Amino acid sequence: MVTSAADPGAPSSDPVGPSLEGDVQHSGAREGAATEGAATGTGSEAAGRAEKTRDPFFDNAKYIAIVLVVAGHAMEALRDVPAGRALYLFLYMFHMPVFIIVSGYFSRRFPFSRNKARKLITQLLAPYVLFQIVYMLLGKFVGGHDVNPTLLDPYFLVWFLLALFAWRLSTPVWLRIRRPLAVAVLISLAAGLQELPGVLETGRILSLLPFFVLGMMLKPEHFAYLRRRWVRILAVPVLAAGLVVAYWAQTRMSVEWVFWRRSNDYLGVDNLTGTAMRTGMLVCATILSAAFLALVPSRKTWFTGLGAITLYVYLLHGVPVKVADYLGWYDHPALHTTLGVLAAAVGGIVLAGLLSTPPVRAATRWAVEPRLAWAFRPRPRKLT
């Protein structure tokens, strides 16, 4: 989310709003790395500065990835269909790793940014609390579930905000230690050796940590390498092979594997097998993420601007998806077919587009970009 110098807790002055990876201003794979904050100002002046700074590649990647997230959730209730289960496994192998890698990339300068505490609270913690309550209320009063009224157990999709909060707090550590990626991988593998508390999604935060650290280690030239012609051509069969493997694996592996939150024992394997499985998944998810990013357009497209508002789509799309599930709309036999799965996926794509529209953003800005200037003290003046 964007804040102004005069009002650090105010909503973004950027006309497009916040993105899921934190919406820091970026030059991406062009000269230099991300810079913290977005353009301030209004109208064409602000839009002009933002356009000069943002790399369309990353906004394109974020929007396409969030569309895949919504499509995945839209067909989650149809996993009894082989095609639906295979497509679900395929998407879940890389769509969140992509977001986490990009989040890590734009968090490299977070320790050196201004107003770190304000950004963590206004961009992550406040929306987390609000939407945790929203989804708990939906589960209790619409779904009829026995919901534990707590903020310590993330409900549905809000876990990512909590995870990003924890990962960003840890950025100074990864910038200082030797072999940070190796350490993060060891932590991820160790997380599967025993069942970790579900409180604060500890297991998932530790298991997915390597993708965040990988993003922090990447440089603009790495993303430029993915844009080479031969890499882009190779990415097509790589993704196609991933889909084929997912179809083969859909009857042979638990979907719980791609949620990255359970121990080897819970998943029914010994620690040696589980560690090998996790290692393979880390490698496969990284390869599929690279293949996905290689195919992302680097030029400005009609949806480039929507890549800056992915947080709206992410936080809001779960409401209609959950309501449809709670009310039994997915029980119709026509949906539990291959065509039904495809229809649900297309519906998810349409939903992502609708949630990106200005009226939706205007109506929900209070929740996604809450005004919290009242909660912070004025910045102290420098001592002379």
C-alpha cells in the first residue's frame, strides 16, 4: 500500500492501490532493484511517476498469478473430478511460490525502508485482522461451522498476510548470514519432521520460507535471463510436462502435500521419504515458477495496471467462493465433470476481473487499505 509523507497511515495515493506482494515501487528487472514506497501525488503526475518506475513484467506476473489463485479456489470443491484434482495440484505447485518469490525480491530493501512498523501494520496486520473476522463470521453464520474465534489460527486465505509479516521481519537475518538459501531449505525440510502447531500457521511459514529467501537472492539479471527466447520456448514443454505429471500424481499423492503445512507422519510417510518428497517439491515448484515467469509478457498489456491491486482480488475473492460452497452451489452434478471444472475455472477468471474494477475497490478500500493514521505517533524530528 502506498503512503504519503504527510500521512504515513493513510491509504494509497496511487490510483490503483496495493498488491499482494506488498506493492513497493519497483524498477524490477531494469536498472536497479526495488525502491520502497510508491509515487505520491495525484492525477496524471502520480500516474506518470509510477509508470516510469514500475516494471510491467512484475505487474503482469502478479495479475496472471492472482487469476490462477482465484481459479484454483473456484474449483477447489470439484477435486473429486480427476481433471479438477490434477489441475488443482498443478496450479498449487507454483502459483503461491511465484507470489512468495516476487515478495522476497521486493523485500530486499525492506530493512532499510522508512516507516517499517507502519507498513507492516497497515499493509499486513490490519487487513489480516479484518478479513480473519470476515471469514470466521462467514464460516459460522453461513457455513454453520464450529469456528474457533481467535486471531492466532488463520482462517482460509489470510494465512499469506501473516506469513509475509513473519518473512519480512526476518529479512535482516537473511541479508546477514552466509548461505541463506541453504539454511532456509534446511529449515523447510526440518519443518516436516514433526507436526508443528497450527497456531499462526507455523508449519506453512517455515516450509515455504525457501521461496521467499530465493526471491531475496535474485537480481534483475536473473529475471532478464528468463526472457531469453530459448528459455521462453523451453518453458512451454516444462509447464505441459508439469500438468501431465500432476494428472499422473492426482491418484497417488495427497493434496495436503501442496499446502506445505503437515508433517511427514501426518502424510503417512517416514522422514526419509518425506524429506525426499519435500526436496523434490521445492525443486519442481522452483522450476515451474521459473517457467511461468518466462512466459509472462514483459511489455505493457491491458492488464498490467491490475497487477498493482492484487491484494483486493486476493482478500475479496474468497467471500463469493466460500458462500457458493456453503450454500451448496457446487453440489450440482453438472459441475462434477471435466466441463464443469473448466467452467468453474473460467468463472474464477471472470471473478478476478470483476474484483479488479474501480467500484469494487472503492467500496472495499476501507478494509483492504484501512486508514490508521490515528494509531501512530508523528515521526520524531532529527536531533540537532
